[in-house]
Amino acid sequence: MGDKRVINLGAYNFTWHEYMIGAIGHVTLFTVGYLVSFAFRGELRSEATLWHWLKKRRERRLKMVDGKESSIA
């Protein structure tokens, strides 16, 4: 990848390859997210998803069409 450091810390520079740093970061992100999901088990599980939001939006739109409201949000 080259030596494109913004700040050169000399002996304290991180020596791993840039792709390895990204891979470790992603594994850490998924692991922490997975473990945190156990802390909030069941509290917001179904309401805090994209699918629930899309379902509610679709229901709102159908209600507005059936109720003859002029704007669809």
C-alpha cells in the first residue's frame, strides 16, 4: 500500500498491513454488535428493524389511500 502516513510516529507506527487492520476492525465490530444484542434481548427487537419500519410505512400509506387523504408520506 505504500508509506502514506499522515503522522509518522517512528517506532510507534502500526506495522500491520492496511487490509489486516480493516479485517480486524470488521471482526471486532461484528463481535461487539453480536454480544451487545444479548444485552438488549427482546426489548426493542422487533420494533427496531428496517422490516418493521417498512411495514409501518406501508400500513400508513394504505391507510391514507383508503382514508382518501391527499398526501402520501
